[in-house]
Amino acid sequence: MQITLPRPAQISTNVRFALHALANGIALRASALFTPVLAGAWAERMFLTPPRPRQEPSAFFDFLDARSSFVVHRGRYIASWRWGPVDAPAVLLVHGWGGRASQMRGFVAPLLAAGYRVVAYDQPAHGLSEGRLTGLPDFARVLGAVARHHGGVRAVIAHSLGAAAAAVAVAHGLHVERAVLVGTPSDFVDYTRRFARWHWMPERVRRIMQSAIEERFGVRMADLEIERLAPQLRIPALLIHDRRDPVSPWKQGAGIARAWSGARLLTTEGLGHGRILESDEAQRSAVDFITGRSAVAAPALPTLPNPAPLY
């Protein structure tokens, strides 16, 4: 049996993250005793501030063959890249929270080979894009702005919070023909509770934090539940979710698939939340679905029953 140990750099990063969370949790709990409103405002900023992972030097080469441009959204410059001829139908690649456009690079070559133009971008407050605070409604609005800027977007392949943003954008009028959503979270109120437990946050402070986030974006978190939005979504969709995803529970992806008429759920094993993007199975299934080469993507299939079938 071969045992794979984490790299020293990974251990160091995990330890630093845990110590940082512990320090923030102690400070939050102390401030909550005296000024819960201030603690809630501090917690809101923590919740909406994405991590800044170290960029691998090799990521620079992921964009050497792309044309770069910036999309201006609410005064921020959003970095984007394009591969393929400008008049070809486009597929938009959307990364998730704490991620970067280069994570989606594995989908580029097979999509180009299938005759598509490919567009990727860094989310606000991520990578080369400007911004300091962001969240799901912001992700969805920026996604729409990037799609309009590049034009001709026929499909979207999205990961994690970016996948939730794609569903929200479609529900609010983004016109695409197909969507592939990988590791999609659904219940964001539940995520605020998990965030609060991780940071030792009292429930009163969590509620203040949630209210502040809802006021900032002008939308209730409950209205962003993807399983609740799914019945409004009429396009064919493929949800790819790992059974043991530690970030977005598999049951949330399965729930979205059951509620979304015309959706299919592909379950993987042992790929987790991030490595699934590097999986040949996920990449091949996504591109086959977008191009219509797979049986699951055949337009002649009847309306799928609930629950959506596994394959």
C-alpha cells in the first residue's frame, strides 16, 4: 500500500490557516461580549474576503496562448482571457471561491478541438482582478458582464461557488444553451453556520453577519439556494460532484439535480472538491455534454424524471 504524505509547504499553509482562524475566532468571541454589532461587521468582512493562495509560477504559462483583456464591472477591472477565433461560439469557464482561471485550463484544449471559442476570467478580488470583498451575488453579476463583453456564449462550465453563480445568473436571464456545474453548493445559510463554528462565532453575531451580507447585496441568502432556484432553470445541465466532497456536500449537488428538470448527475469517487477539475473523467464528460457527443446530451432524450438519474 502506498501512502502519500502532504508536502511540507501544504502542511505549513494548513497550519497558518488554522492558527489564523483560531486567532480570529478568539478575537471575534471577545468583541461579541461587548460590541456584537461591530463583531458582526468584522465577521462580514471576513466572510466576503477570499483567501489569497500562492500563485504557482507555472500558472503564467497557462495564458501564453490566450488573448487577454479586462472587463470593467462597477469600477473594477476583471481580468479575462480568450482562446480560439472570435466568431466561434463561446464556452465560459468559471472558477470558484479562492480559485483562479488557470484551474479551468484542462477544459480549454478539448473545447478548442471541438470548434469552440473559450473564455476564462478571474473572479473579483481573485487573481489579477480588482476588488477586496465579494460574494455569490457579485460572482453572478460579474459572470453576466463577462458573457456580454465577449458575446456569443453558448455554454458555461463552472466550479464550486462559480457554479452556484452560473445557476443564479441563468435564473436571472443569462442566455446559454447548456451548463456543466462541478461541486456546486446550494445552502448558503448552512455555510454561514459552518463558518461561524469554524471561527467560534456566537449565533447572535452570525445573524448580524448574515443580515449585513444580505443588505450589502440586496438579496436574501435563502433566495440564493440553488435547489430552490433549480425548478426555474430550463436548460440542460450536467452536475458533476464527488461523493466525498469536503467543501460542498454531495447531497447538495444531488438535491439540485433532482429539482432541475433536464439535469443529470455524474458522481465521482475520491476526487474531492478541487482535484476533480484535473480529472480526465470530469473534463471528458463536461466537453462531451457541451458538444452533444454523449448520449446523456442527446437532444432527443425525453424529459428526465425526478430524481435525476445517475450515470
